[in-house]
Amino acid sequence: MILVDTGPLIALIDKGQGDIHTQCVEAYQQLTGSLLTTWPCFTEAMYFLSELRGWSGQHILWQFLDRKALHLYHPNELECKRMEVLMGKYQDIPMDLADASLVAAAESQNLRRIFTLDSDFYVYRANGKDAFEVIP
């Protein structure tokens, strides 16, 4: 499993993203295994796809789930508390809920590869010490 952030989810679907779309499609084609995202990232992607492409964009994102190319991570109560701690720790960046949910999922699932366009993942550390392998 590879974690995936909001940006690539949008860019994979919205050709209007230009070079970013092309870069994400090429990176996606090189990945092996399924993608894992969190509800905050999925929600953000749905919102932005609605603005950019309407239902047709949102429907494509749902199809990623239907064909099991994308899975949704469901955090437990302790992981939600961890998100709050992470947002406090990285408040100077600042870390939003979607990013915090990905770091918490990475920690609990022992994942370090993340498909993201967000340079903040070069700063964030899982468990306070482990760097992420950022794709693309």
C-alpha cells in the first residue's frame, strides 16, 4: 500500500491540471499495489473535483474505490488524538487535518511511501523520526 494525498487524486482525474496531471498519471502507472487514503483527503478531493469537474469527476474518484485501486483508511480514537498532537507540533507549517490524517495512518500502518504534491511531507516525520519517501 502507498499513501495518497488529495493533490494526486485530483490530478489523476482532472486533465485541466496540465503538467501535474501528466506527471501524476506517469507516476501512478509506475506504482505497484493499491493506494490508501484517509477520509479527510477523500473529502477534500471530492470537494475540489466537484468544483473542477462536477459529478463526472467525483464519479471517477468513486470508481477508484469500486475497483479497489484506492482504499479508505478508518482511524481509531487514539489515531484521531494523534492527529491533534501532530497538528499542534507542526502548527508553524501549518499542518491541516488531511496531512495529519496521512501521517497518523503512516505511523499506525508502518507506511513511508506517499504519493503527494505537498512539499510539507519532506518536513513531516512519522513517529517523530522517520522521513517519508515522496512520490513523484
